[in-house]
Amino acid sequence: MTLRYGIIGCGMMGQEHIRNIQLLPDAAITAIVEPDAGMRAAIQTLVPNVDFEPSIDALLARHDLDALLIASPNFMHAEQLLQIFQQTTLPILVEKPLVTDVADIPRIRQAAEQHPSPVWVAMEYRYMPPVAALLNEINKQTHGHTKQFSIREHRFPFLEKVNDWNRFNKNTGGTLVEKCCHFFDLMRLQAGSEAIRVFASGGQNVNHLDERYNGQQPDILDNAFVIVDFANGQRALLELCMFAEGSEYQEELCAVGEKAKLEAKVPGPGRFWNTDLGPAPVPKLIISPRRPTGPVETPIPVDPTLLAAGDHNGSTYYQHLGFYKAVTEGAPVEVSIDDGLKAVVLGLAAQESIKTGQAMTITNNGFTFS
């Protein structure tokens, strides 16, 4: 069957989704809701014959859709998802973060439990080939049992978005939600355990300080450290810096057990690489045993077609392939509503920890002061 998609929001990330859907074996973009004229013009170069609908109500009134994709700005996700749950039974792929406010978590969780079709949260970092290779080694316990897990992301500042919505915490949920819920998802996934405590330190020290929007200065963080403790005794660390685009690798992930250290190194988007330095770096997996010592490096190249389709090292395609199989073949949903909500809770807790200077104890629907 041809899987016919209806899409809500087609800015930068929405267009990456479109390019990757077009690589699927049998899929089509049928209709889109996108209020911005500039984005609609860009979409028409990708999907010349697509229908544009004026509203979500109009989109959901159609009878020629098989699945929905939500790729609108963060602050819209919760209400749009709740509306869709009320009006249709179609399968849904929803971009992260699911919510930007802990108050929405019980509503989303309750509504999702009643939805009869697959609902998949877009945590594509799981599907980056070097990250998937690292997770495979962790699952095989090549390193033993993880004691420490760390993620370092040194990258470029936030890009410009329609109406500059991503410059303010009230719209994004905060940098540690907008950018980093992916990383908290990876922490939970590799730990196989739930977070119990979060402590963070961060600030806005370099980026966007001279920008003003309707007289308001952006308030989003551009650097942070976040420590997460897990119920099974693991601890994890996130190091974020968003004024370090000169780095060779954008993400560096490390799991250390009693037998070895495992690392994955992931370059940033190829379009930002300084080609004067030669070809962009190739992702790699590194296994460093304690005995005998000596790292073993394995390149993890990514299909050039997938690299050209987006900024996430081919992961958006593999994510869509999983969702496609969940809808057409009944394959399991790999990133659930619960996964998406718990990752957001960690980001919101980290934001609150920075604001208050206190550690946060994690609960099912949020967090409290430790």
C-alpha cells in the first residue's frame, strides 16, 4: 500500500521529514497545513502537487490520509496532539518535544492510552548509525555494565526559525528541552532504568545577546552541564555548548563499564563543514578495553543519499522506516508517548535546576525539589 501522509508544520524539520518520506518504498505526501507563505513556497519545490489545507480541522476532514506527522513549533505540539486524538484514529508521528509544560503531561498520557493506532515520538538520535552501533555494543555488554554515560554536544547556535519562535523559553520549553530531550532519551534507553535525580548548571553567555524581538532579548541557554542519577546506580552527564561549531565532531557519546570504554563520534550537518579542510569527518565507533589496552576504531559511514536528505546523519530516514513498518506491517512502536514524556521531564527538571540552583527529584508526571 502507499502510505499517504498529512503533515502539520513544514519548516526546516518538516522539510527534512518530507525528503526522507520520499525515500520510503511506497509513501506519498498528500496534504499539508503550513500557515507561512515562505515555507509553502519551499515545500512546493519538494512536492509540487501537494494540497495545502487551511487548518487542522480541514486536514482531518479528508478521507485520503493514512498517517499524520506533527512538525510544528514546540509550543503547539500538546494542543495539536490532543485535538488529533479527539478527532481521528490515524497513526501519528509527532516531533519532539511532546510538551513544553509539565501540566500537559497527564492530559497527553491519558489521551494517548485511548488512541487505537501507533503513536511514535520523533527521537531520531537513536537511529544515527554511529549511535545505534554504540547502543548495540552496550546491549552486548562489550564494556561490562555501564557505570558512567556521557554525551558531549559542541555545536552551532540555534538557527533562525519562522517568526523567531525558538528564541524564547516560553515557546521551546527551554534549550534543555528543545535541543536535549534527544539526549535524555538516549540516557534512559541505554540505562534500562528510570532517572531519579537531576542537577544542572548553565547559562546564556555568548549567543543571541544582541538580538531583540519586539523589544525582548532571547532567554535561551547556550551552554550547560546536566548530571542525571538513575535508579540502577548509573550516572549520566550531558555537556552542551552551542558556540563550538569549529569542532570536528558535534556529538561524542561515551559509556564506561568495568571492562572497557565505548565511544561514538558523530559529525554535525555536512552543510556546515568547512570544505577548505577537505571532506567532512566520518562517524566512528571506538572500543577501548582495559586489558589489553588500546582503542579499536571502526568507521561507521552513512549512505550519502541519506546525508543529503537532512541534517541528522541519516537517522530521520531510519526513524521513518520504523514508523512505516509499524503502520503497514504492525511492527512495534519503538519510541512511545511514555518515552517522549519522560525525556521532556528530564529537560524541564534540568531547566528548573539551573533556575533554582537545586537538584530535582524525578516523579512520573514531573519533578520536585530534592
